[in-house]
Amino acid sequence: MAEADGKEKTEQPTGKKLDDARTRGQVARSREVNSLAVFSTGFIMLYLFQSFIGSQFKSFTVSIFDSLDTFPNRLSMISSFAMDWYLFFAATLAPVMIGLIVIIFASNIAQVGIQLSPKALEFKFDKLNVFKGVKNLVSSKSLAELLKSMVKLTLTGGFIYYVLSDLISSATELESYSVNEILVFMLDSAFALIWKIGLVYLAIAGADFAWEKYKFKKDMMMTKEEVKEEWKQTEGDPQVKSRIKKLMYEASKRRMMKELPKADVVITNPTHFAVALKYDMQKDPAPTVIAKGADELAQKIKEVAKQHNIPIQENRELARALYKMCDVGDKIPGSLFKAVAEVLAYVYNLKKSKKKSIV
């Protein structure tokens, strides 16, 4: 019953609906893909710049501990120290931060392309509606997001526990290691844990991206009624267009019938087609079609021709060719010159003989 009423979303989204949704900022975007990109980039940047970052922090730590004994006497310079520390961290972590900023933009562009959506940034008062906010908290969308988060946390937590259990068993041997060996073990274990977690997150992000694509496509589906309404808005109401087309045809037919008495000859099929030609040898390079019609209109053209004593010439092939190849106001094509010339010559000779008989 719902489908009969056009309420069920069974139609694929139109290009206009997708463009409008994109303008509003509604696109199939996975936040998990962005998180994976940031996580992976951060890990890669830390791995590539670990020597640089490590040496910088080593120098920084040594400088702090070397100045601990004089620090109480330099409390008045705490603001200067704070600025130095800020600049140190900014310069040290700059490669990582720049890489993260670039990858955030790149991951969004990879998912949805380059699209500015000013409407998505517009302030809307309905967002301040407390009741609507509470309703959104218990909506199916929020429950789906909660379920996704729980699944992600369960998978990630279980995998971390599995990896850490092996590391803990290996850590029992650290008592026989030197300090440097312990540091190497910790760094290696940390990097191993991070890239293994990255693999798990890759699977989660891939599944989430596929889900967002599916959900977006489902949300964009349209009912038959929506498709009809959109078509009316873009192309116009079919009934109105039909009415306009009919009025234009009637106006064109009236103009055509008004010009018909000026014709030199009407060529007929004899019943299905009628084409009226006019030719001024002093002005026109070729005869012009000033009226044409099929069936009922063809009979009307012949009636008007008889009323105004316009010669009617029967020529099945020529009438059919003129009707198909020419519109009203067109010059006849070169391929029909000879056939039309023979008809006009016959008509002109007929007119001359009538004039002589009258004299």
C-alpha cells in the first residue's frame, strides 16, 4: 500500500538531490578513515623523525636537570622559560604536526573530493532546542554510533590485550638487560604494538567506510512522488508544458494559414500530406515552404487553396519528401529542385494559358 501511494523509497537518488545534499555538507564520510589516517601518519612521522625528536628531548632534559640548582634564583624569568619551552616543543614536533594537518585534508578530499559547504557552517536556532537534542540522543542513528563504538572498543581492546600478554611474558627477562637494552626493548615493543593496532584499525575503518557509503545511499533514496516533484521543479509541470506546447502549435498554425493564400502551389499526397510553396524569382534563391500539414490539417490546407484558387498538384513522392525534409519557413533542399521546378513550370504555364483564354 505504501508503495502504491509513492511513499516507499524505491528510486535511486537524482543528480540534483545528490548535489543539494553535497551543498549542505551531507556526504558519505567515515570518521574512522580520518582517525586511521591521523594515527598512521603520526606513527610514520614519529618513526621517521625518532632520531631527531629523541636527540632534541635528550638535550632539553639535560639542560633542565643541569639548571635545577640555579632555578630558585631565576623564578623571575619563569615567563621567559615558558616561552622557550613552548618554542622548543613547537619546533621539535613541527614535522609531525604538519604531516597530520596535511593528511587530515588529504583523507577528506580522498573520501568526498574538494567541496566547500557554507550551508553546513550556518548557525541554526533549532540546534539549541533541548527537546530535539534529547530526541537525537535516543535516535536510531545515535544508537548505531554507540554500537559501532562498542564494537571498535571491543576489537581494539581485545587485540591490545593479546599483544600485551606476549610483551609481559617477554618483559620478565628485562632484569638481566642493561638500561640501553631496556630502552631499545620498550621502543621496539611500542612500535610493534602501534603498527599492529594500526592493522586492526585499518579493518575497522574499511568496514565503517563501506557502512557509511551504504547508509548514505539508503538515506538518499527517493520516493516516486519525490522524483515527480523534483522533475516538475526542474523541467516544469508536464500538464503545463503540454498546454503551452499546444498553444504554441495553435498560434503557429494560425500564422501558417494566414500566409497560405500567398502560395503559388499546393503539392498533395493526395490525402495524407499537403505542402504549400511560394516562389518569387526576383527575391528568393529557392521556393519556400509556407504551410504544411498531415491528414486533417492537409485537408484544411486544400480547402483554403481551393477558396483562393491556388493550384493543387498531386505528386505523392514529392509531397511526402517535402513534408519530411522541410519545416515551415525553410527553403527546399537542392535534391528536390528539379522535381519542384517541373511542378512550378506546369503551374506557371497553366496560369498563362488561363490568362490567354480570358483575353
